[in-house]
Amino acid sequence: MLKLGDPAPNFELPNADLEMTQLADFSGKKNLVLYFYPKDDTPGCTIEALEFSDLHDEFSELDTEILGISHDNCLSHGAFRDKHGLTIRLLADIDGVMCEDYDVWREKEAHGEKRMGILRSTFVIDKNGIVQHPLYDTKPKGHVEQVLELVKAL
């Protein structure tokens, strides 16, 4: 698990428009909120994405970029973004490398069945690429307000 003060693992992933995004793009310029979610267009994931989009301007005023990450592909991300009018960038971690690096690929149990999946988690990373707030096993509703308060405190 990542801890406070750890350097954020590097990444380079495509967004919904097939443009590559990497950690170095933000170094020295912006704080980052990376949030990992299980699946595009599912109830909890939609709530979280809409709440991040609703507060996008407030995060921007704090020099903070929001990136949502899941195993879904770029086409799925584009459809999800367009269907709900999302204003945040969604990155496609199809191979799961970033999920492994951030330790969010975990065994989960649902309906008595165990399977691997993304543990909903959020990481607040400062402009120097240092993890300031690793938040594992978050809940979608109301979580975004908490993250905004953590960013304000940076």
C-alpha cells in the first residue's frame, strides 16, 4: 500500500480521446487527484464521476487535476463521459499496470463469490509527485467533498 510521503508511481495511459497522459505532465505545475473506480457507467462509479465533475472548477482553482482510472477501454470512457457530461479526464488502464502500482487491484467478495477487481481508492498527489493522502476503500457518495477539503489543506 502507498503511504503518506511515498513518491507517486509513474504512469502513461491513454484518455478517452486516445491522448497519452503521464505523471510528468503535471510535475511542478499541478496537484493531482487520482481516483480508481471499478467500471464505467455503473451506479456508484457514476455518482463519484458526477460529483468530481460538479466540483471540477473548484479543484481547478486549487491547481488540481482530476483523473479517473479503470480497466475500461478508451471507447467505453468516451461513451461514459459523453452520456453523463463528465468534465474530468478518464484514463484507460486496460493492462492493469497502474492498478498494480497503486495497489488497488485486490481480491473482492460479492454474493459469496471471490474475484479480482479494483478497490475504489483515491490518491491526492502534490505538485512534486508525492502522495499526500492515500485513501483506500472509499465510498462513492460524499467522498469528493472530503477530497476537496484535503486538497485545500495542501
